[in-house]
Amino acid sequence: MRTALLALWFAVFLASLGAAGAAFVHAGRLRREKAALRDLVARLKDLAWDQRELDPHLSTIIIDEIRTYEKKELRG
């Protein structure tokens, strides 16, 4: 009986370690994805600014939307 309880405790412990490790890996992946998306948005903002002579109204809308989102994100 004692051996079965010890084995059960050990199995639960290993499962919790595995879950914690998976969560850590997932969190790292999410951080990398978020950084990549921020880079993409920064490039899009730069592109809209650089190409504003093609369509100034659209460029202004794009840049304003990005800035609004950035302000909201920074406020958290």
C-alpha cells in the first residue's frame, strides 16, 4: 500500500514537472511570436510612412491605427 502511494505521488510529481516544462516552453514561444508581430507592425508602419505619397489618406489611417493600438498596449 505504501509503495503504491509513493508511486502515485511520484507519478503526480513527474506529471506536474512535465506540465510546468510545457508551460515554460509555450510561454517562450508566445513571447517570440509577440516580438515577431511587433516587428511586423513596426515594418508596416514604416512602409506606410515611406509610401505616403502614393495614398496619403490611407497611410495616415494605417499609421494612426497602429499608434492608437501601441498606446493602448503600453497602458496595459
